[in-house]
Amino acid sequence: PLITGIGRAYLDRKRDIGIIANPCHLQGLAKIVTSDFNTGAERTSLKIGFACSSGGMTGCKYCTDYTGEFSDISYSPWGAPKGSGEAFLIVRTDVGQKVVDHAIKNKLIEVTNKEPDLSEMKKFINKKRKKNFLNLLGRDLITAKYLHLNIDEFKDLLE
């Protein structure tokens, strides 16, 4: 549906397209943008990634990106009290910084802590990444043929 929506906006001659997506969708979008296949994905001007904590889809067992590394801004309610409306943002690009600065200036968002303690989140993500790297390494070469890993380089990570 994400790529279909981008394609529809492209056919409608939209110039700038903003999307909110899971990290895996943003990885797919990045792959498409760098390919020769013309989908209109290159017109995405703002990408917001909703950080995952876990997932129920089969591909989630192999994901190593929980925070939307291919986004301009990553968003997650990680650690915020339920129903508080609070979330953490990771600004990853100049485009993302411009959007956040504009939102602050126009009082659309309020920054309460510019340096939050993310140590628990980092521990959780590193644990999930380690587990999912091991899942990836156990897959058939055909399934993971795009991935070229030297296990010695990951020895410390996997122990």
C-alpha cells in the first residue's frame, strides 16, 4: 500500500510526498529509490519512521532496524507514560531538522528533554539486533543473497 500510494501521487503529478512508515517499509523505499525502476519514490520529500518494538510479521524476525534509520525523523512513544502524548524524536537529516524546527517555532510540538536517557532502549534494540542477526545467518543463502557477512567481523556482537 505504501508504494501504491506513492505511485498514485506520482501519477497525479504531486511534487512533494511525505510518508509515515515502519522501518522495514522505509528500507524498501530506499532500495527502490536507488534502483532504475521508476515508481515516483524519488519524490518523497519527508520520511517519518515509526520505531518498532516488536512485530508479528515473519520479516520482523530478520529486521535489524527498529528506529527507522532511513527516515528523516524517527518517532516512538518508547518510555513515555501511556496516553501522555509524549514521544521521542530522532532527527536524522537536514530535512527532518527543518520540519522539527518549524513545528517548534509554530508551537505544534514542545520539546521537554533534548537529551533523554535512551540506555534502556539501546539495550533492548541491541538484544533484538543480535537475535535477528543470528536468525539471518541461519537462513538459506538464496533467501538472504543480498547480505554478504563475514562472521568474524560480527564475533563480538554475536557472543
